Amino acid sequence: MSELSPISSIGLNPATASPVGLKPNNIGSESFKKVFSEVIHQTNNQLQDADKTVKDFVEGNIGNPQDVMIRLEEAHLALQFTVQLRNKVVEAYQEISRMQF
Amino acid sequence: MDQFKNLNVSASGIEANRMWMDVIASNIANAKTTKTPEGGPYRAKDVSFAQILEDQTSQSNNVLAGTGVQINEVKDDKSPFVSVYYPSHPDANKDGYVLMPNVNPMQEMAKMMIATRAYEANVSAFGSGKSMYLKALEIGR
């Protein structure tokens, strides 16, 4: 899973990601790029968290499997969400690029 | 994280029931223990659960919805020890009686079933929360 760490560098500047949360009332005031890169960052963090939990479990630092499974599920759901978001963005892009005048 | 709140609530239930199971296992394992650091036989232990209070930093408008559970305290069972006639036991007194722990194996087995089922229920709730989240992602498909 560690191959996933360069996911943050797909043309998005990580420096633009601020710790501002995704509050519904200020979505309009933030650039889409910023919001999207933040989501990617969060997903990436979650995947790395899951990675670390698995490592801890294998090394014997965590004794119970449910913690590992819960972290893995959360990372899985976050990844699904991000993939879905990406699909929508690509879809929108293709829709625009197919536009005829 | 807030988007996985119901998963975290179920996770706290899973964790609490696992800890309860640890206490029950300790009671069963020590059902015949006559020596403890405090002196005297082992005292049966039981747990009480407490709701995890919502932290004030999250701006949720329904405060009572979605709070987790945790073990409040592990308390000793104050019921009297069982005196058994057992003259060959190393801890027998001069009349041949031994004080045995106040663990009731039947009761412990029943609690064990409750803990197991509660654990399963929390796992099911976790699974339902997960499939609801995944279904929500299918809305736009």
C-alpha cells in the first residue's frame, strides 16, 4: 500500500491544502482545486494510517484485530469516496470537452 | 472524523464489549483462585458502561445523536466468598474449610453470551453504516 504515497503530487500543489474543514457554508468561497486537493490529502492520510495500523498489528504493538479492521474500512470508504469524486470531475471535464458550437 | 461518525460509535461499542469480555474471562479464569495480591480469594468483577459525551468542539446540531460508549468502571462484586470444605487444599483453615472466590460460573457464562451478542450487534451496525455510506456513493452513478 505504500506505493500510494505519491498520490498527493498529481499536479496539485500540496501547499494550497489548508486545515480548513469542509464546512458547507464556506464551500462556495473556496476554490474547487483547494477543496479537491484537501480531500485527496485526507484520503492519503487515512490510507497511511491504515497502513501504519496494519504494521503495528503485525509487529504485535496492537493486540486486537477490530482496531485494524475499523481503520481499514474507514480508509476503504474514504478511498471509494475520493474515486467517486474523481469520476465526477472527469465526467464533467469530458462533458465540456465534447461541447459543439 | 465526522463523516465516519456512526462507524466510530459502533467501534466504541465493539471496544467496550471486548473489554467486558476481558473482565468475564478474568472471572472465569480465576474461579478457583485463592491467592491475590490484596490477600484472600479472588473477587468477581463486573463493569458498568457510560455514554461518551459529545465533545463541544464539533458543531453538530443534534448533540444526542451519535455518541459512543465506554467502560465506566470495573467494580468488585461485594457478595461474600464461598466457604468450601476441602481439607487437602493448601489454603484450608484448621477446620478444613477454604474460602473460594465469589464467581458464579453460570452467571459468567450468561454474561459471556450477552457480551458476544452485543459485540455481534455492534459489528452489524458497523456493517450497515458502511453499506449506507457505499450506497450514498452510488447516488450519482
